Amino acid sequence: MPFADAAPELLEFDRHALLAGEIWRLWTGHLVHYSWRQTLVDGAVALVAGLIAVRAYGLRRLLATMALAAPFISVALLLAAPDCLYYRGSSGLAVMLSVMAGASLWPRAGNVARLALAVMTLSLAAKIAAEALLIAQGWSDMPTDVRISWQAHLLGAIAGGVAAWRFRLGAGPH
Amino acid sequence: MRLLRTLILFFAAAALAGCASWNGSHGSKQTGSIVDYLYPDAKEAPAMTPTVTRLRPPVRVGIAFVPGAGWGSGLPEAQKIKLLERVKESFSKHPYIGKIEIIPSQYMRAKGGFTNLEQVSRMFDVEVVALLSYDQVRFADNNALSVLYWTIIGAYVIHGDQYDVQTMLDASVFDVQSRKLLFRAPGTSQIKGSATMVSLGEKSRAAQIDGYNAAVDQLIPQLQTELDNFRERIKNDASFNVENKAGYKGGGDTGWIGLVFAALLGGVAYAVRRRRA
């Protein structure tokens, strides 16, 4: 399947191609992956977090946030990670959705649930730190020439935090 | 009259069994020599100027079979690709090896030398090429049972032919720019068997393919060991310089931890809904 083989290369975040004007890659780089395992895991996380978030924020707001967050993460990668020549993966958006989902649950959560959310937040921060220090490379079974882009996860968390603050919810029913 | 009849019967039997009885020892040879490919018509040893070989991991590698000596020599292209795929697969997990390109035989010119190798490396965008040279000899002999071929039915049911296929593969890994042999590893195999006269061709062809497969089975671990030795050797060898390429491939991967997060998040969402209900 020549097209199936070539499509990821046409869609991935490619620094040189982006700078040459192929701007669709700002969005599509988040839709392609290096392996089926990466696709399934990132997709599953995004799906679960998305289903929780969509109940709180609504579909239109969520889609608009994703449409803005994708190029935000890509442009920030261009600026903040100059050595990152290629990028594939939806984990940046998955982290963003997770943060939004967690933020939507917080006002209505009881003490135990809040404790769980706080532990998850700290774990996420620790995971990103471990990725930045290259400790987490062994936790992933991505191709060996691919480095985990911790910046994408951090940017996703920031985007999720900003979106949650922008659409801040009260303790009432959503 | 009786004598004439006996003579006719004798000659008829001899003629019927002739194809078997006149078919003695025979064999064939398939060869693709790396020396013939890289140094065609060389009258004297190639002059090597001392240079520093620069390797920039992850190294882009091409793998190819050395072109055969003549038309029809060697394996069919589809079989070659299958064998190269197996070699490729076993080396694709190393972090210091980037992409691995399989170079089809059509791009390799017999006696093409380093000029052809450089053209191919540019075409496939590879820095290092692993060349697989091969030498396979197939012997076929009749055994004592072949006398029963004269019954004609015997040619279909009696295993009166035996074959012996000996294969040697050799993988030589070259840095294209410096034309230096980085390391090499061999793989050998011997396949023996017997067949009826009718099935000899088919069985011996299958044995030849099995011979290549068995040689690759032996080659892969040896190549792995040689690669490890090479990595150790270049640390103390001044003629090699390992540089890191600028830039890297990034991947967003939430990993299995992400799935645990998602499950916990789902649990919290369920608990919150239950609490509100």
C-alpha cells in the first residue's frame, strides 16, 4: 500500500517542510503515529478523557479547543525544541483533554476523588520531568530512533490548564 | 529367431532406462562474489589511503545481494527480498541504526565496483551498505536404487537420486564514503536429501532455497556479534570518528502510564456521577 506508507510522511510534523510552507502539518502531525501501539494507547487515553470533558464543556467548545491547541503545540515545538526535526503523536492533545477532564471533575469531586486527582496531577508532572531527563525513554516501546517529546506533553498540559481556566466551571451540575 | 527377440528386448529395456542410467553425477553452482563486484578486472591489490571514517548514528543502512556472475545465477528476486527482509528485521531495533533500505538487484550492476555502490547509496540515501555475497553448490548423484528406474514406475516412486546443497553467505558491511570494510560475518549451511527422478528438479530447487534460509539463520547472530565487536572496537580506533547528528525524531507517547491515568480518570468521573445522583 504505497499511499498508506507515504501518508504519515506527508502528514507528520516535519520542521523543514513546515518552514517551507506545508502548514497543514501543524494539525496533522498530531494525527499520525510511529506504531499501532502508540496509536491505540494515545487514542484510548484521548477517548476516555474526551468523553469526560465533552459532558462538561460541550462538543463545540472541545473541538474548537483542539483545533487551536494542535497548532499551538506544533508552533511551540518549532520554537522551543529546535532539535526536534520530526514529530508524530496525539499524546499532546490527549494530555490536554486529560487536564480539562480532571479540571471539570474537581469542583464536584469529594475528598477521596480530589485526592486521586491531585495524585494524578503530581504523577503527570513527575512523568513529564522523567521524560525531560530522558529517564522515561525505556518506558516506551516506540522505535529506538524516536525520542519522547516531553515538550508536547508539557504544552498539552498548559493548553488544557488554560482552556479549563477559560471555561471555568462551578460546582453545579454540568 | 530367439536370439533376435532377446536382443530386441535388451535394447528396448536399455532405451527405456537410458534416461536414468545415462544420468550420472551432475550439479550446479550459483555465485555472487564481492571481489568481482567491487574490484572488477583488478590486476593488483587496491591502494588504500588511510582516512578517518566518520559515522553519524543513527546510521542509514542499505542491504543488497552482490550481483551474480551470469544470467540466471542466484536466487529469484522475490526470494532475495525475503531473505533481506529477515536481515533487516533483526537489525531494525538498534538505536544507532536509522532506516534500513533493501536495495533490489536491478540497481546493482555486475562488476559495478564502488562507482555503482556510490550511485546506489545516493539513490537510496544510505551511508553504509551491507553486501551479501553468496556461493552455493548443488551436487546430485544417483544411488543404488536408481537401477529400478528402468521399470518406469520406479522413476516416480523410488528415491534413486540424492542431492547435497552447500551454501555460504557472507555479509560485508562497507562505509560508502571511505570505501572501508567495517566488519563482516559468514553463514553456512548444508542440506542433503533424496528424491525420485521425476521430483529431483523440484526438490533440489526447494533445497537450494532452504540452504539460503539456513545460511541466513546462521548469519544473523554472527552479524549481531560482529556488530557488537565493531562498536567496541571503534571506541579505541583512531581511524573511526563517531559524531552525533543534529536533530532528532520526536514522538508523543502517553504510554501504559497514560492508560492507567485514563482508567483512574474514568473511575473518578464515575464516582463523581454516583455522588451527584
